[in-house]
Amino acid sequence: MQLRQETAAGILVLTVLLLVSAVHAHNITRILAKHPEFSTFNHYLTITHLAPEINGKTTITICAVDNAAMNELLAKKLSINTIKNILSLHVLLDYFGAKKLHQIRDGTALVATMFQATGTAPGTAGFVNITDLKGGKVGFGAENNDGVLSASYVKSVEEIPYNISVIQISKILPSDVAEAPTPAPAQQNITSIMSKHGCKVFADTLLANAAEKTFEDNLAGGLTVFCPMDDAFKAFLPKYKNLTAAGKTALLEYHGVPVYMSMSDLKSNNGLQNTLATDGANKYDFNVQNDGEQVTLKTKVTTARITGTLIDEQPLAIFTIDKVLLPTELFKAEAPTPAPAPAPEPAAADAPAAPKKKKKAAPSPDDSDADAPADSPDEAADLAADDNSAGRFDGIGYGAAGLALAFGFLQL
Ligand SMILES: *[C@@H]1O[C@H](CO)[C@@H](O)[C@H](O)[C@H]1NC(C)=O
Ligand SMILES: *[C@@H]1O[C@H](CO)[C@@H](O)[C@H](O)[C@H]1NC(C)=O
Ligand SMILES: *[C@@H]1O[C@H](CO)[C@@H](O)[C@H](O)[C@H]1NC(C)=O
Ligand SMILES: *[C@@H]1O[C@H](CO)[C@@H](O)[C@H](O)[C@H]1NC(C)=O
Ligand SMILES: *[C@@H]1O[C@H](CO)[C@@H](O)[C@H](O)[C@H]1NC(C)=O
């Protein structure tokens, strides 16, 4: 009896786990919202996009400062990127509740911060020195601040052992390194970043196309690029060359998203994502889906995995992916031959469907590239060749068919 109840509970947990997991994780914005004296600090955690990064980490300590201390910082009129560096120095990558702070082994400790973790901080500049002082005081200083502990512990704000501790310190920790102006990402050359890090073929292709300007135009307002690694894009070039001029531009723009999404944004926000190619009825979207720690991008035709981060600094993120994203607007999902026997009338979107039916469900009414090369019989073989194992392709084929049906249904 009890076993049955546990099984039922297990199923319930499994069913809703994905939906509610965000509720169980801490939310720094919500924690600080209960304390108006930290509203400015809270606001800047949001606009620097540090909040989702904090929410994605555990065993951390946030050294918050009150509005007066934040106003001192803001009076320096620093860029938002510099403020982000400074605030990330206030996120300690270890858990310090009030008790632990007053019981530091040997009375002093160096703690790595999120600033250290960005790789922007040279040497030990991203470490904070915490030292127990006389009379129960605890001093805080940036490691590169000539041994001066300029701030001190004020109070504990909230402790969720051992996930997150929010404490108040008296002042912003001064750090010349964190305050040094960082090059604004708007000045970043995205094609050169990609060229230098394994995506040269994609970058060169982009440079030769009008789509490059679309990427540049979106840079200042926020841009996320998913660049296929050289092997993947090289293998795709014959198919790329077969596309119409408009198809080429759309294919390239399909690899950019007109908002900045950090890795933790991607991990916490699954679902349909518009791209730079999205234009009214031309959806050109794909699904962001987590598979454990792995983030995947799914079109009805391909599933690409994120394999690396080239830059993740507001407003620009560039991630490498292991496959070219093939939009359904240009490429049709074809199943390998011989085709499986036709499935019964698909009752649910996730039922495996015969590939012939999927083809009917997939095209959108505005499919201007209906006669694009994707419809050639070679496409199925090419796609199958893209996957290492035929068995795996089968699975993807069915998944794509299910998705296609779902989309077809949505489009009706
Ligand atoms: C601590 O974090 C883990 C992982 O996110 C979560 O499962 C757990 O519920 C959190 N604990 C508390 C007390 O919030
Ligand atoms: C955190 O809380 C804020 C304020 O309540 C809310 O707007 C935001 O969506 C929450 N973030 C997450 C990831 O739940
Ligand atoms: C932290 O700073 C204090 C004061 O300058 C110094 O005495 C102490 O050695 C430092 N602690 C560490 C671990 O470097
Ligand atoms: C980026 O660098 C490439 C050469 O690596 C150059 O051709 C291109 O014009 C540059 N783009 C911008 C926007 O400066
Ligand atoms: C390019 O298009 C032609 C004509 O539709 C087709 O025969 C050929 O197989 C296509 N090549 C590739 C690589 O898709």
C-alpha cells in the first residue's frame, strides 16, 4: 500500500518536476524584493543579467549593499558592463552564513567570486578577503586592494543553507580591476570571435552575405549567436550553395536570436525561440530544450547540441553548436527508406507517424521555398548521413514527425 502510494507520488513528481523545479530554486530578485533598502542593488542585478546567473548557482553568498552605498557607486557613471564586473565581485562562490563568517578557520580566508569565474579578472583580482577582526567585526576587501578591508559585515538578510546566503556589507568593495572599463560588446567583432574559435567557415559565409548586417544591427540591443563548428558547416556547404539567395540569408539569420541569452537563461527557459530570420508568417523558430546539463536546439529537421561558449557577456552571447540548424521553411524532414507502415490516425502529437503524413502536416501556407532543394530525394540520404547511426536517425525522424504534426496542428 505504502509502496503504491510512493509509486504514485513518484509519477506525480516526475510529471510536474520540470514545471515546478524553478519554484524550488532560489530567486535572488524575490529574496531582495522583501527588503526595500536593497532595491537599487536588486535592480542592477536584474539589468546586468546577474540575477539569472545567481539563481542558477548554489553554495553562494551575495554581499548586498544598501541604496546609499549603491548611489555612491552609480555616482561614478560607470558603464553597465563595468557595474556588472563590480557586482559580480560581490557574489562569493561559497556559502557563508552569519555563523560561518564568525568562525573562519585561522580567522581569514580568500574566496573566489563570480568575477573571478568570468575569466575577465587577472591574477587574484577576482578574490575577496574575509577576515575576522576584533570585537566580532568581519572585514571584507577585494584581494587586490593593498590589504585594505574597506567594508564590513552588517547583517544576515536571508540564509537558505547551503544554497544561498544573502548578507549585507557596509560598502561596495573597491577594485581597480573590476572598475577598469571593459570594451563594450557593441565594439566586438562577432565574425572575428567566431573565426578564431572553430567557426571560421560559418563566419566567412556570413561575411559574404547581407545577413551579416542583420547580426551587426542587433548587437547593441542584445544578440545570441549559435555558430556551427567548422566540420559541420563545411559538410553543409554543398546544400547551402543550392539555396536561393533569400534562402541563404534566411539560413544564416536562423542562427541568430535578437535577444541576449546567457547559458543560465537557456538552461532555465525552454521553449520556442524566434530568430533573426523570423518575419511575420515565416516563423523560422526552433525549440530550446534541456537534456540534463546539455542544452539542445531542435528544429523539426535537426537537433543540435551546444558545445561551447565563445562569449557570454551582456549584450552578446555566442555559443558553438555541433550541427547546422535546418529550418523547416527550407528543409523538409524526410525519413529513411524503407518507410515504416503507416501509423493509425494520429490521436496525439507525440504518436509516431508515417513520414508521408508528416510531410503534409509540415509545410506552412507561406512556404515560398516549396521547390527548394530540400525536397529532392537526396535530402533524406544526406540527412541520414548527418547522423552517425541509422538507429538514432530513426528516433529523430519520429521525434521530428511528432513535432511536425504538433506544428501542423498549431498552424491550422
Ligand atoms: C537547494 O538547491 C537545490 C538545487 O537547486 C534544490 O533542489 C533544493 O530544493 C534547494 N534547497 C532549498 C532549501 O531551497
Ligand atoms: C524571480 O522573482 C521575480 C520577482 O518575483 C520574478 O519576476 C521572476 O520571474 C522570478 N524568476 C524566476 C526565474 O522565477
Ligand atoms: C586578508 O587581509 C588581511 C589584512 O590585510 C591579511 O592580514 C590577511 O593575511 C589576508 N588574508 C589572506 C588569506 O590573504
Ligand atoms: C570584423 O573583422 C573582419 C576581419 O576579420 C572584417 O572583415 C569585418 O569587416 C569586421 N567587422 C566589423 C563590423 O568590424
Ligand atoms: C542541389 O539541387 C539539385 C537540383 O535540385 C539536386 O539535384 C542536387 O542533389 C542538390 N545538391 C545538394 C547537395 O543538395
